[in-house]
Amino acid sequence: MFCYLWTSAQEITGNIKNHGKTEMEMVLMLFGMDNTISIGTVDKKGQFIANLTQLNTENIPEENKSMSMGELYFNFYFKCNNRDAFGDNAEIPAARQDYVRLTNKGEWKGTVFLVSDQKLIPWLEDSGYNNAINGSFYEVMYVEEDMEVNMTCSSSVYVSENEEAETEYNFDIQLKKGFNWVEYTIEEVYETDPDIRASFPSKVTISNLKDPSKMQWIGVYY
């Protein structure tokens, strides 16, 4: 059902299985809807090529760029209790893109979730009411410097009025200046009382994209 070609560290060729629409542009909107960055196109059969190489921010107004960016420490999906765990990398400017957007003639027409299992999508849409499951999801991160993050940190997550659970986040990632694929692998899930809150990831590994053949590109259209 899915076919991928890993032609370089940043390019992926594949299929959006439920596309069946018209040709669309695949864009990032991490600097706002008026400053989209194209990473490729998808044809009417769902075939696409997405490439993060040679992208730049030269045409992004500095005001929009500065408003969208923040410290690396705050830009990963999962955050550590102690910013010092990131060392000198904590304050490096970064911006995070959760999903790939689809546009047609400049209008936003769809969103593509990048997951290893389609059952992860409800949790990504609303983690408060939908349970997490084991699996991976993928995002794009922009950084302004080359860096490497190799460490393990913890955080605390609210479980109930009198209980918090400790989570473990393992970072093993090398980011190049510019745009990068990031993979979040949920290895363990903390089971909760569903009447209080949904189950959530308790052990996660954050890394570079390891195997694009495991990625499912799932489109939602408007």
C-alpha cells in the first residue's frame, strides 16, 4: 500500500493513500499561513516527493520569523522538567512544524498526518480525551545552527488530583542548520483512569527519521 524511496537524508518519495483529489502543493506553515514553504507536490493519485534540502527562509519577513521561533528547549513535542538538560543547545533558535499542509491555488485544502499507525491520529488531535498508543509520529524542525542532543531527561504529568507520573524522554538526534525530519517513538504508555484523563506516553525516544518505510501519510481534507 505504501511505497517509499529514501533518496537522501531529507527526501522522501511515497503515496498519500487517501488523496484521490487534484494536484496539490505540500507546504510548511511554521512561519504563518502567509509565508508558506513548499517541500514538494502530490499528484491526483497521491504520489508525492517531499524534500527538505535546499529550503531557506530568505523570503520570510524577519518580523514573522522572530514571532514564530523560540528556544530549542521549548520546540520539541515533549519537554523536559529541567532546561539545563539541553546544556548550551537550550537557547538555540528553532521552530517546529507539526503536520504537512496541502494547498491548491494558494488555499489551504488539507493536512497530512505523519504516523506509523493511523490509530495515533486521534491522540495527536486531542491528547486529553484520546489514548496514546505505542508507535511513531513525525514532524519537521527548523534550527539556525548545527547541533546534537544526546541525553535522557524526565518530566511530570498530571494523572489525578493527588497523583503525578514521571515520564522519560530519550534524545538521540543530530540537527543540521535548516529543516530536519524528527521522529518521536512512543515506547511505553501510562495507563490511566479514563474518567479522569486519557492514557499518555511515559517513555519516548526522540531521534532523526530512521526508516521512512514505516511512515504513513494520512490526508484530511477541507
